[in-house]
Amino acid sequence: MNLLIIDDDAVDRMAAIRTLRRSDLPLSSVDQAHSAGEGIHFANKKYYDIILLDYQLPSQNGIEVLRELRGTENFSSAIVMLSHSSDEELALQCVEAGAQDFIMKSEINASRLKRAILIAAERSNLERQVRESHEQLRNLAEQDSLTGLSNRYFFDAALKDLITQAQLDGRKIALLLMDLDKFKHINDSLGHVVGDEVLKKVASRLRGVLGIGDKICRLGGDEFAILLNHFEHLNHVRCLVDEVMFELSQPVQYSGRTIDISGSVGVATYPECAVTAIDLMKCADVAMYRSKGLGGKQAQYYSKQFHQKIESRIRIEHDLKRAIERDEFVLYYQPQVDSQSFDLVGVEALIRWQHPEMGLVPPDEFIPIAEESHFINELGRWVMDEACKQFQIWLNKPGMKDLNFTISVNLSARQLKDAGLSEFLLECLERYHIPADRIELELTESSLESSLVALDMLNKMSALGVKLALDDFGTGYSSLSHLNEYPFNILKIDKSFVRFIEHEDEASLLKAISSFAHSLGFDTVAEGVETSFQRDLCARLGVKRLQGYFFSPPIPANEIEIMWQPKPAIQ
């Protein structure tokens, strides 16, 4: 028996130890703590069968210590309270707080202490058995006995709780209902024993696709449900659905027999489809039966708009992979002009996708998909090569070659992890005979998440002689640290600080950003210039280059040539 004494009085501790030695109790160890904090530390570090706890401690009274110990997970030691007080009300309070017994210190003798310890240990053991029984009953009430998953009772409560929490913190959740196709045929032809084994295999597979915080249950029969606890992008839901559909399509092996299975899935999201647990279940159920009505082996989304977005995304992801070989991408160029002379001093290359059936697909629709599907590296290299190829044409074109302008290309976060990107850029510079200082690479602050990887890649690029521009400057939280850590040469002032300015008194942020950039010696580019007032204001503030619809939207390469080639002299 391991025993701990928590008492600030050394004399009382020694007296208790002498009494224990005379009690004939089978003691393995007796540890002493002279303060509440030390006693709690000992009790959390080591298991004790019995704790003798003094009520009157310097920093905390015994009841406070008792409650803190009983609040510790898996705490099961028996506690006997000791006190100089004979107050029966105090004794009752200690027992109500969780002590198994209460002894006045003046009454302590070997037989009294032994009896208290043995009774306390027995009471503690009974309490533990009751707790374990309650836990077993709770598990039986909330767990499906066949699969070990949560059951409908648990899931209904969990869904209500999750929606309540989502209402408080604004999160989105998704509910997937799934049903095995033609499962009755398996039961009828192969027997319920085989059917049960199929359900157990499916349950195990579905459990394996869950993320942290996600919940799964067997609603009954061959119907299952998954709660996606939180998602930020539609792709998170689609990825989970894809994993579920894959697991539901894999044959089950049992007793040397291969059993083909498939499933139908219905998806509903909160708050887009419904805002209550009952309605969300109805929406997912409707979507699931729509899947079965269409022949099964598929997933359907309750929200028509949501479903269309998912379908569009799947198609874009599929078609992206062949768009380069089909020559469906094209670069547009937006000019940048000198703020004083309005001469062409730069162009920004911007990708466009001319889909043969969907028409012009905006970059903000396909670039995020390209990044998530790892296609961005191939696409980024295509942009870099195509921009350099076009720049070579301009540098050799009469009239254009005399213009001292640069060309800029955007890089994404994932491209900075492309280990061979700097070598590829060098090959482009050499292949097209382009001076490195005429190339600019633009990055947004969000591209710099992996700082060590990004820093290494940007240093390699900078060593080639190309210029680096921090795009959307002023919108991020870490602009100052990025300027200090990374080898940027140019700051592109975000259009949000320019495009809505109509009067001088609305330009305070633009003035501050411009002054800051110039004080650090950076070249500056103002994006979003749309009026003559904005143009003149930026010029007065010393912004070197201007870019925006006031001068030109992004246009094809041949229109750049038309705009900036000198007109022939009149004979």
C-alpha cells in the first residue's frame, strides 16, 4: 500500500507515521508533502492508495486541495481528511467534497487510523466500480455493438452540439450520409453473417478517412453518417467525399470470397443547406436518395449551386492537365508606365485560359486548383518560358527594342518549393538572350509562408540578377519582417490603397506607404490607377511606376505593340 501524507506540521506528520507503523498495515511506501502544491504534485506523479490530507494548509484549505485532486482525470486514490477541529459540519463538508473519511487529530491511534484507512480504501474501490459501470452503460447506450462505431443516439446529440458551436464561432460543417447499394442482395444471397462482416469492414474503412474532430456513426442497417467538423474550402469536402467513395467501391474479402460493393452518398452543408440538425439530416437524406435514384455509385450535393461548383471544379482539375498540350493558355500583358513621362517601363504577364467549351476561365478559378493539384509548377514554368519568349520578340522588334522596359512574372507559394526553378529560369534567360535585370518576379506575402524554403529560393533567383517585387504590399501582417528577411527590390502598392481615392484627404495611407517605401530605398509601383487624379497624386508622391485601367487593362501581346510602337513619320 502506497500512502501520502499532506500536512504542513512536521510534528503531526511524524506522529501519523509512528501511528501507521503500529497499525500493521501493509505499507510499501509513505511519502510526505509539507504544502498543498507539493501534495498535488506528488499525487499527480505517483499513484497512492491512501492520502492523509490535513484540512488546514497555509495556501489552500483541505477541501480546495481535495476538489483539485478529484478533478484530475483518472484520479482514484482514497482520501482521509485530518483536522484539529471537532466541527461536525466541517466533517460533513469534507465527505460531501469527496473524502472517504474524516478524523480529528486528537483521536488518532493505531486502531482508529487503520480502520479509517481500510474503510476509505473500500469506499474508494466501490466508487470506482460504480464509475466504471456508468461508463460501460454509457458506451452501450452510445455505441453500435456490431461495428464499434457511435450509434444514432450519440450522433443525433453530437450533430446538435456541433451546430450550436458552429453558430457561435461561424464555422462551416458538412454532413455525409451513405448507404450501401443493393446490400439486401448480399444478406439474401450470402447470409446475414457475411452481411455483418461487410458492415464491419466498411465501418473500419470509413473510420480511417476521418480527420481530427470529425465524427462517424452507423445510423442503422447499412446506413452510415460522417460529420466533417470544419472546412474552409469546398475542396476539403470534395476530398473527403472522394475518399469515402473510394472506400465504398473496394471489394470486401471474406473467407476466400470477393464481395463487390458500392455506395451512394448524400452531402449537405451548414449553413448553406440548413441551420438545424433535423433539417440538415433531411437535406443530406434527399441528396443520398437522389444518388441512389441515379443508379448509385456516386455522391450528390443537396445545394444545387454547391453541386455545380463541385462539378465545375472537378472538370477544371481534369481539363487543366491537358490544357498546356492543347495550347489553351495565353498570356495577357498589363503595361506599367513612368509616372513622369508616361513611357512604357514594364509589363506584367498575366495568364488566361481559353477553355474550348467553358470559355474564358478567370485565373482566380483555376490557379487555386492548380496549386492544390500540384499542377502549378508545370503551369508556372510554362508562364515563365512563354513570357521570356515574347520578351525576346519585343527586344528584337524595331521600335520596341529601343524602349527600356521590364517584364514581370508572378510566382506562387508552391513554386518556391520547386527545387529546379532557378535553373529553369537561367535556361530561359540564356535560350532567349534576355538580360537578367530585365526580368522581375512578383510574390505576394502569402507566398512566403515557408520562410526557410522561400528564402533559399529567392536568394538563388536574386543571385541570377533578376529583380524581386513584393506584390500587394501593405495588405499583410508581416510586411516589415519580409522586407528585412527577403531580397526584394520593388514594392507594389496594393490597389486597395489607390483605386478608391477621389480626394486628397482620402490618401493618408497611400502617402504613408509611399514615404515608408522610399525611405528604405525601394522602387515603387502603384496598382489600381483608374483616374487622372490618382495618376497625378501618385506622381506627386514619387511613385516611380503606375499600373491600372486608366492606362490599359491586361491585353494581348500584339495590342501592346500597337500601343507602344512609335508611329511612322509623315512624309
